[in-house]
Amino acid sequence: MLRLGEKQTLEIIKKVDFGVYLAESSESEDKVLLPAKQVPEGSDIGGKLEVFLYRDSDDRLIATTTTPKIMLGDVAMLTVKATNKVGAFMDWGLEKDVLLPFREQTRPVREGEDILCAMYIDKSDRLCVTMNVYEFLRTDSPYQKEDKVRGTVYEISKNFGAFVAVDDIFSGLIPQKELYGDIKIGDDVTARVTGVKEDGKLNLSLREKAYLQMDTDMQKIIKKMEDNGGKLDFTDKASPDLIKEKMQMSKNEFKRAVGHLLKEGKIEILPDSIVMK
């Protein structure tokens, strides 16, 4: 069986001026053309070639010896070559660009931008890519709790948090309570593994463990005060939402850092503000 979007080893069953025809065996009815410019020198009938199958500009099944940047079921970073009302055309290393349909875009994309995509076969039996990569990500990562990882943010949910493709292939999530700062789809992030779920998916945090994060938080508070004339216009009694918005840390983390600064004699807490000494 000829498999669209995959690499497979096929036998040369016929030679013509414009290439060779390949099939699973000489008895197979299904065959596919490998254009002459792709045929390795010395290839002959009965020989075996590893090829990738896709559709050409006329939607005909065709073979290539070139390995594309992405294959069926894979997740990979691809560059936008061009855009129109139908979607975006992505560079995947073959002559014919692959389509990222407009409906498969989780946000507008721009020419020249690198986008995390997964490859699938659409209802018309054509290869396309999607930015909805969740179901294509693997759950067999080698990472364990407290490991440092990098990944690409591919979806943001107000209820769940930021979904991250760790190493661009493994499934991870930064829960909403761990989400600080202006995180956007497409951002490359470094995170800490806070847990591995039973299904293999990773829980992540953008922050260090509390005792390691403390110094960073204290430095951030001092810097914020210096930039604001030596004070903060709120205290550790402010609402969690305000503290998160202004400082990108939880209320408990803020209170802990403020407490250490107070103990070290670097700040003074007034009724409605915090000032540097």
C-alpha cells in the first residue's frame, strides 16, 4: 500500500524517460512516479529506494528521495513562505509548499515567521499542517520533576494556562496559577518541571523553587522601587490580582520577599506603600 505523507522503501518496476515507477513489488497494481531528477545514478529495475510520498501541484501522488522537514503525524517548526485568504504556505523542504489552512491557525501568521505545526491529511486526501498540535504531541519525554526544559507556547487558555510543546515534541502545561508575565503563542520559554502526570504529560513552572526564587524576587522588588522613585504604591496586603499584574509573582511569593527585605532593613512598609530606606 502506498502511504501518503510517509517514507517507505519501494521497488523500481518500470523505467521511462521522465523517471521510474515504484511499487511495493512487481505484482502490485498501485505505483508512483519518481521524477528523473530524483532517481539516483545506477538505479535499475528490481532495485529498492527509500522515498517520501506526497502530492504535486496537480494533486497527483508523487515520490521524492528528499526528506521533508515534517512528515505525517510529526510536529516541527516551519517557516511561512506566503499568505493569502485561504491560509499560509509553509516551507517544508520540498518544491511544493504545504498549506496551513486559515481555519487551522490559532492566530494570524506573517511571512517569514517560524510556526510550530503538525502534519495531517485533510478531507480531500491532501497533506496539510495545523497549529493545533495538542493531539500530535508525545507523552514519553525523558524528563522528571525539577528538570529544566525549553519549549514553544502553542495555545493559551484562561481556564488551564499555557500549553507548551517541550522540545517542540512533548506535551506540557504551565497551569494558570504559574503563569506570570506577558506570555504569547509562539513564545520560546524555559521552564521547570513541577510534575509528570500519569499519562506522561508535563506540568511546568516559569519560576524556580521557593528558596531559589527568593533572591530573584527581592531583586525584582528593589528594581521596581528604584524605577518608581524609591517606592511601591501598594503593600503586601494588596489583592493577588494586583500583585500578579504589577510584579508577576503570587501574593505569597511577594509577601515572602517583602518580609525578607524588611528583616534586612532595606524597606519600610507604610499604610499604603512600601518605601526604600
